Amino acid sequence: KQEVTQIPAALSVPEGENLVLNCSFTDSAIYNLQWFRQDPGKGLTSLLLIQSSQREQTSGRLNASLDKSSGRSTLYIAASQPGDSATYLCAVRPGGSTLGRLYFGRGTQLTVWP
Amino acid sequence: GAVVSQHPSRVICKSGTSVKIECRSLDFQATTMFWYRQFPKQSLMLMATSNEGSKATYEQGVEKDKFLINHASLTLSTLTVTSAHPEDSSFYICSARRGQVNYGYTFGSGTRLTVV
């Protein structure tokens, strides 16, 4: 069974810092990995999707990398802003599954203060 | 892009009553939708996979008679919490994937259920 771990569980930083959020998964046989953002009491917003054949994806100040063989992904946030405060979730879609379910980590709760 | 609409966003109901939550894919057809439950400061727990035109597949430990799932069309799936109890109070979120394997998942905005 796939297990996803996210470190750290919480992070509090001043505005402007560059951040790295970590995600690890136990089974490297995946279709893809997706990073989400969740604001309190809200649904999930997709940030980046990395296919198993890719090494990284970028969107604005966000960059996600994937090392499938070692079961790791990182989300890099450049020049953090208070508006980045949210919980960031990492999810993997296992390979070989036609049902397509996702396995989630518990998330990293990020607070960026002015 | 792919949009999933979920309603209601909040609902308060009395113990013993039933509550229906709707999840619609607005601009794409979703053969499969997923229902998750999230407890405070916890991650998402998959409850069931909803397949259009067939019975849902429930995860181990999820009571199928309590959490009724119907996926009557390619754009609508519903979750009905029957005979709700306070311990059913939680945040419920649906998701769907547009088409092919390599697409990501889109999530609804979630429903906060409070049973009093």
C-alpha cells in the first residue's frame, strides 16, 4: 500500500523567504504526482502535476521536482508572500491502477507573515 | 479548465436525518468521481469511488448503507449520508479526473457537514 509522508508538518516564515516542502512516497511505481493547496474550510486547488516521466514542473514562483526512483518530490516556493499561507498537500497516483485513486500526505501547514 | 462544483458548501442537520451532497463536473464528463472525507488537521481519506452507471466501490471500513453514492450521469455524482449522527460531522470533498490517465484531478470546494 502506498504511503505518503510530508515534512515539515508546519512551517512559519517571514515574507520573502524561499521555501522547500518535502514529500516522500513508499512505492515508486506511480503514474504521476500532484501538489495541491488547501485554504481553511475550502477544497483543493491543483498547483502542479508531474508525470512519472518528468523531473520537474514550474508555474510562476512554484517549482516541483520528482525523483521517482527515490520516492521523493519537493515543492519550491520562491519569494514567499502572506497570500501563500495555506496547507500544501502532496498526492500520488499509483501505477497499474485503473481506478485512479490518489494517496495523500497529511500536508504542510504554511504561514507566511509580513 | 476542468471545474467541479459541489453543493452545499455547508449544512447543519439533526441526528437521524439524511443529507445529500452533489458533485457536478461542469465542463467535462467524468466517468469516475471520488469521495473523500477530511477530519480537522488530517489528510483526505478516500471513502468510495463512484462509477457512472454502476455501483460505487467503497473503501474498507466505510459503511455503504450509511454513505449512499449515486452516479446517474457523466456529470453528476451524489453522496447521501443516511441517518446522520454527530460522529458523521466532517468535511466531505469530491473529485474527478478529466479523461485520460495523464490528467490531474480537480476537486470540489467541499461540504462542511455538522450533525447536531
